[in-house]
Amino acid sequence: MAEAKELIDGGEGLAAKLEELRSRLRGLEKVVVAFSGGCDSGFLAWEANRTLGRDQVLCVTAVSGSLAPEELADCEALAKEWNLRWIGLESKEVTDPRYIENGADRCFHCKTELMNLLAPLAVRVGGAVVLGVNVDDLGDHRPGQEAASEQGAVFPLVQAGLTKPEIRRLAKDSGLRIWDKPAAACLASRVPYGSPVTLQKLSSVSKAESALRKLGFSQLRVRHFDETARIEVEIEDMPKVLENREAIVDSIMESGYRNVMLDLRGFRSGSLNESLQLEANDVN
């Protein structure tokens, strides 16, 4: 996996960033962690629990059709493994017409709903909402970060200057099994902008990606183009796609698709954002 291969060496610089993270957490005293179970939010939850103590940290997973069932199950499993205070709360972004419309600001409305869930909890415990945003996230098209920031969310990993490879290194050093877990954005990110987000589409994507993971693929995306599923896998996994061609086609079609395509450019996180850049270039 590309991100895992970029692990950096440790040293005083990384140790200083870790201490800065702990200092930032101590300054907040109590936190509500938006917990998706990925490497970033997982490491943040782990470190907050270790730094502040279990009673000062509440980890919350937003549960909706945009969250793959396997991801929810892993959140619960991690909470048990790490002795986290954890709850799953129903999130209703999939009923918001602005979210369903699936414009370029879809993530803004999703994070607004998330903050509507978490902010009252933070007020109740007298703490702050913290999100697992890292420095590398700041350059991409991520309107959700803007929404969270506007409602008072804090990004301790960014404040500490931590990059994705550095977080993976620290998670590995802490013995966390999620250190090399592939990034897993919400399922709606598989639906092209302008195509309405529906529970049926999210379910088809979830089933298709789950089937591919069972076939041994880890870093992947199934992009939803009506009756066509466009598969993205790591370049080095391309031969494995051909070796498992029949099983892949059968699994994808059982998930509700009639056509299966392989993106020869390979896995690209946020690849559907490329259309936004093309539109911007056309305007300019």
C-alpha cells in the first residue's frame, strides 16, 4: 500500500510532534472524538485516551447508509480492544436534500450533520469536538473541513504538524493494528458529483467493495456510474484483477451492476474530484 510504504524514520522531530499533540490534548482537557476507525481518527482516539484518561474522552461514530457495515463493526471492535468510551449515533445526512443532490459541497452538509451530533455532546461534557484531520488533508478539495471548523471542531493532528506517514509510523510504534489500514472515505464519495446519492447506490457500492476485499484486495474503490462499476485498485494489483476476473465480475454484478470497468490509472484517493479541476480549468 502506497501510504504504508512511505513510513518515515523516527527521531527527535517526530517525538516533538507527538509531544505537541499531547500538549494540545491536555489543553482541551475533555474531548469528543469523531471516530471512523481509520488510522487518523483511531490514532487520535488512542492518544487522547492515553493522554487524558478514559473518562475524559468520548468516541462517537456516525452511523448511516454512507458508512460501510464492516467499518462500523471495526469501530466497535477497536473500542473494545482499546477500552474506549464509544457510542454509535444515527446520522441523517442521507435524508438532507442538499446532500442527496451531490454537488461539490456534499461533504460540507455531511460534516454539518456530524457536528450537529457531536457539538451538543461536547457542550454536555465541557470539552471540544476533535477530528482526525492531518496536514496532508489540507490540500485536497474537502469542504467538510470548513464546515467542521466553522462549528468549532479542533484538528489536533494538524496543530501538531503531523502528516499521514508520520501518523502511520506513530500508530505502528504504539502497536495499533490500524497503522496500515487503507483509507476509507464515506461511500458517497464513490458517486460522481451531480448524480443523486441514494441508499440503493450506497448499498451497491458497499456490497461490491466488500466482495473485492474478500477476494484479497485492500486498497480499492468501486466508483458508481449508474449500471457500471468502475474499479480502482493499486497498480501492482492489476494482474490479480485479471487472475480473478470471473469472480470479480460475478461479485460486482451480484451487487447490482450490469457492467464492470477497470480504471487503468489505478487507485486514486478522491479521483472524482478530478472533474472539479477540469471544470475550473474550463472556466479559467
